[in-house]
Amino acid sequence: MQDWFTSTAPAAAKAAPKDPWALPDVSHLVVGVLGGTGDQGRGLAYRLARAGQRLILGSRAADRAREAAAELGHDVEGTDNAECARRSDIVIVAVPWDGHAEILQSLRADLAGKLVVDCVNPLGCDKQGAYALTVPEGSAAQQAAALLPQSRVTAAFHHLSAALLQKPEIEKIDTDVMVLGDSRADTDTVQALVGRVPGIRGVYAGRLRNAHQVESLVANLISANRRYKAHAGLLVTDV
């Protein structure tokens, strides 16, 4: 008599693990930068636009954004933060920490459904140098996730030198960018965006709850840069 509890079907082949470097094509996506008139925002916009990405700079004042966009060239557009958020597929948050919560809260509806990349570092500075601030939610990225429940929030671009990003004579920046998030599809997309810039590689660094360590590390890099008169970044080895 046949044992109905024993399957006679051949065992299913185990799926091959996904190649972590098989990343999507993001060249067609529109990238917006909130805080695009600041040094970090301008630098990121310049590098991505120079690599062929369509870029929109956002600012509280549309005139300032248009002026900054014209200076950057490469068909970068400038507008106010709300329109920047609405017209973009991916939105990079590069606003000052002291305005982070207010700006994101005001843009909650405009950022709904968007992939948001937070690169804000909550830092203070005194006579002893830069230091990490305590954020009730855990990190700037987690604060963004709490304020934007209908957005897909990730964290990246924390350790890049704004000075290097804005220098047109520098063709390649040899550094890594740590990418954090709770959805693999989203972190893969951000890694692919990072990789559009020559020399820069996006490396997955964990879920969003680990963003605090990444943001705080900037204080250490600032200390190194001051001591050695450098533009220190980060390289992840053996990956």
C-alpha cells in the first residue's frame, strides 16, 4: 500500500543565492536633492548629474535652487523642496540637522511613495571638536522613517567629502558608501545609484536601525581630516 505521507515528487532544486552585486539599472530615474543649495547637496547633485543622472535641486527658496542649478550645469534643474519631492523618483535628504524634522514633516504628502535616502549627520561641535548628538528615534534616518510612514526610507552618502564632490578636476573619488535600509530592493537601488559615480561603490551595511553608528562615524572622520589636512572617506575591505 502506498504511503501517502511520503512524497514521491523529486526534491525541488535549491535556488542559487542572489549575487549581491547584481544591481538594477537606475539610469532612467529622476533624483531630487532636498537641501540642494548646501555643500553636500550640491556636491552629490553635481557628481550624479555629471554621471548622466537627471537631477532636480530643491530648496526652501526656488530662486536659490535655480541659481545653484545653473551654476552646476549638466541640465540640473532647480525648484522649491515640495516640487522637487513630487517630481523625483528618488529623493536625497541633505538638509541641515536642525531643520531635518521640520522639513520632512512639511513634505510628508509630497514624499509619499518615494524612495528617500537620508544622508544627514546629527553632529555638534565644541572646543574639543565634532561629536555625535543623541536622537530620540535613534538616528536621523530613523527619525525620517518615523516622520514619513508612507515613504521607503534608506540611509547613505554620509562619509563623502563635500569639497571633493564639488571639484570638477577630480574625475574619480576612491571611496565606499555604506547603504542601510529594511528592503533589499530599495538598498539595491541606492547601491546602484551610488555606483553611477566613478570610483564610488555602495556597500550594504545593515538595516536602518544601524544607521546611528554610520552617522556618528562622521565625527571621527572630521577629527582625522583636521589632524591630517585630508578628505578622509571610508573603504570596506574584502567585499
